[in-house]
Amino acid sequence: MQYEELERAVIQWSSDRKIIPNATPASQLLKAFEEMGELAAGEARSNAPLIADAVGDVLVCLINYCALRGISMTECLAEAYEEIKDRKGTLMPNGVFVKE
């Protein structure tokens, strides 16, 4: 499946389970942060299966958040890419991004 198809499938899954419209944007945002905690735990343990699961769960929560706000995650990503696509620079080993 392409990303947009997956986004629609997640929204349908959430709608079928009444997550949409019964959840709130705030509850989905908090759930996303909970899943980020699981992602951090997976990273700390170098646990690839836990990392993959948590990344997927974060995305589901963000898709739900966007759907509840009436916005498209795909459109948000496209707008962010448009904003950054022409930026030039390099991330240094110390974590500082140096713009050209």
C-alpha cells in the first residue's frame, strides 16, 4: 500500500472502532507521547521490533489526531517538505546543523 492508502485505512479502522469521532485531539496527542516513550525505551535497548512497533503506533496516533482536527497528515508532511526542501547545510557530528 502507498502511504495515502495506509492513512485512509487507519482512519477507517479508527472510525470502525469509534476512536474517530469519540476520541479528542488531546487524547490522541497524549497517546502519541505515550507511544514515543515506548519508542525511546526501544531505542535505549536497541530493540528493533519494539522500535518498529512504536513508530507505527505513533503514526497511527498522529493520523487520528489529524483526522480529528480535520487535516490530512499527508498534506502536513507535504507542507513541511516544501518548507525544508531547499535548505542546505550539514548536521555535524556534535548534533549542530550548520546552514550553508
